[in-house]
Amino acid sequence: MNTNKVFITDNAGALDEFKKIILETSSAIADAFKNDRAYTGPEPFDLKKEIKVQFLPQNGIGFEKTLEKVKEKILPNFVRTSSTDYMAHLHSATLLETIAAELIISTFNQSMDSWDQSPVATEIEVDTIKQLCALYGFGENSDGVFTSGGSQSNMTGIFLARDWFCKAKLNHDVKKLGLPDNYKKFRMYASEISHFSMEKSTHMLGLGYDAVVKVPVDDRQKMDIAALKELIARDKAEGNLPFCVVATVGTTDYGSIDPIEEIADICKDEGMWFHCDAAYGSGAIMSDKYRSRIAGLSKADSSTVDFHKMFMMPISCSCVLIKDAANFEPFELHADYLNREEDEEDGYTNLVGKSMQTTRRFDALKVWMSFLCRGKDGWNELIDTCIENAAYVYDSLAEREGFERTCKPELSSIVFRLYDKSLSEEENDEVNKRVRRALIHKAGVVIGQTVYNGRVHLKFTLINPLTSHQKLDDLLDLIYSLKN
């Protein structure tokens, strides 16, 4: 074994090999960006055949030949999220400084469960969380932790809501005793277009899908407050136990924002936990012009913030913030081999005590580096551009023949469809489906598809600030031209 080619160490040969591998890899990546198309690969069945390789040969082929395989089979077939032709999902391009952060994270490979595995990384995450809490208006007693994504952040908030409710309202310790006998009566409220992690969370927490009460939305795709009040009153009358309301601060399809302030007041009056799923909408905090659209987020007991959506950072990067750090207690469990109590008394912070995960990446570095690099002014411009692009498309569609719009965007998503009055609804559905696929394989353009009022619609998720108004006009022209 050539020990100079195994790890990065202080050995001169190892350092040279590291630099060589990184330079060759970055060069291959750069060469893969030959045009601005979002996708240039084959259709699904052809792609399955193209990637076939025996990836565990008897004798390794070495890095150079392995990289050649990557250049041949993988790099040309990626979706390029940095393309202005990519707007299908809340799946962003990645800021250059955060790609550099990923290199640092992977190279040093810190594990965020105990201080002795991640000394400076622990302290950076603690300080980053503190400053994020302040940014979102959480008080001195607040806290948070980085997670793998919005689903885990939402599940963390709902987990804490369940245990808080059991302890504060039922005098029952779930940590010691498991779920109380009346757990089937627990009810959590979320809009009918909330993220599917609501149901996944209640399933995994032992409450089941039936614990999630879906609240109707209005014509702006926001939670109907009158309906919420009626549903809570009905459940109480039936002997059920309302314990949590989740406000969606930026729905996946429409970017619509539930009435945060009103929901906060209801939770306060009813003695319920208030969680905000702000995985998408949390990015608006960086805009002086649009941050008022998420006003009231500071009233949440817990809130999800995703950095791999509007913040344009590499997957994975998310966190959950909570108003009262004491509510992290259900996660605390000390092990002699990991997070000894005497160490913590001496200032060695072990973050495993507030996380579902044990081994966890130093994702906070991406936030730390990008915030420092861009500053308030830089971020303000990035977020404003994305939100205003969606508003531009909405206004533009009103002037065009052959299109129908849905609700006015609050963030950076716009849902619409091609519509021909001479066709049936089913025929219009098929046109929209066909156009979306034609865009991928004929033009290299990747946009979204969803259902609104039972009918197939198209979707732009505009979280690339490089997208110009001219680009958007040209794309709408192209979509219209493909309808026949």
C-alpha cells in the first residue's frame, strides 16, 4: 500500500497527492459546464444502460482511470442546478464559497456529537445558532441545532411539541414511560397543502397519520383561520387533545405563507405548541423589502430553517430553532464513552444532547462562510431578485394568450398552465404533461409540475438570481410553442 495516497496528512507526498486530486477533479467539473442547459443526458431507460459498470473489480484501477469513468458516465448526466433553465424544485444552485466550505467539511470530517470530535466546529455551530436565533427574533433563552433537512427539522419540532404537551399538560414523561394511554386522541393541525413530513413525523412518533388534521386553505393557498378554530373546537368537544399547530411559511408549490401572527395567538389561547415550517420562506429574512412577509416567526415555539433552498447552499444544510432551550431536554442522554456530564460541567459542549442524530456534519460552516462572505447587502440583492422574478412572471402571464395563472406569489414560486378553451380539461392536462417532458429532452429545460384544483399545472421555482426577465420571457414563448 502506498501510504502517501490514502489520507491527507503532514506527509509531503500525501499533501501533493491531495492537491493533485482536488485540482484534477475541479478541472473535470468545470469542463462539464459546456452550456447553460439544465439537462443534456439521455431518457431514463437509456441512462440506466449507460451508467452500468462493475464498480468493485478484483484490482483497483486507480484514481486517474476512475476519474475518467466519472467524466464519461456521471458528469455529463447530472442536472445542473446552477443553470437558469433549472426551476423545477426547491433545489438550488450552490454559492461558490459554500462549495469551498464543503471541501473543508469533507477533508477534516468532524463529527458534531461531542466536543472532542469537533472542537472548533462545535463552537462555531453554537455561535452560529445563537446569531441565527437573534436574526429570527428569538429571545435570550432560545437555542437550535443543525439537521439533515426540513423533514428532520419539522420532525424535531413535532417531537418536542409532543413531549412538552405530555409533560406540561398531562404530567406524563414520555422519555421514561413511553406514550400515554390516550395518545390516539392527540391532534396536530397543518394546512391541506403542508409538507408531507407532517404525516411522516406523526407516524414515526407513534401517533399515526390520523393525528394530523388537515386545515382547508383559502384562494391564496393560506391556512383558513376560521376553519382552524372550528376544527380545534370540534376536536375538543369530541374529547381529542389538540397539542400543536404547524404554520407553513412558504408552501412547496406556491410559496404561500400561512397567517403566522393569528396562528400564534390561537396557540397561546389554546395552550398549544406552535411550530413554523419555514424551510422555504425563512430565506425572506435576508431581504429588507420582503422580510415583513414572514413577520411573526419569532412567536413560534420552534421553527424550521433550510439553507439548501432559498439560501442556495449545498445539501444538506438545515436547522431547527426553539424559543426555550430547556425544551431540548427530551434528547438528553449521557453515555460514558461520549458525552460525560463532568466534561460538560467544565465547558466541553457536546451537541448530541439536542439532536436526533449522533454522527452529524459540520454544516454550520456553510452558513458561517456565506454570511460572512456576502454580508447583508449581498444577501439582500440575491433574495430580492428571486422574489421579484416570480412577480414578473405572474404579471407577464396576465398579458399572454393561452395561459392561466393561480395565486399571486409571495416568495419565488409561480404555478400556471397552458390552457386552450377548445380542449377538454383532460386534454389540457395532457398538453401540460407533454410540454414539461418535451422541455427536458428537447430543450434541456427542467421545470416543475403539480396539481391545482384537480388539474395539471406547470411550476417555476425561481431561486436562481442569475435568471433574467428576458430568460423568463423566452421560456414562456418556448412553452407556448410546444403546445401543439
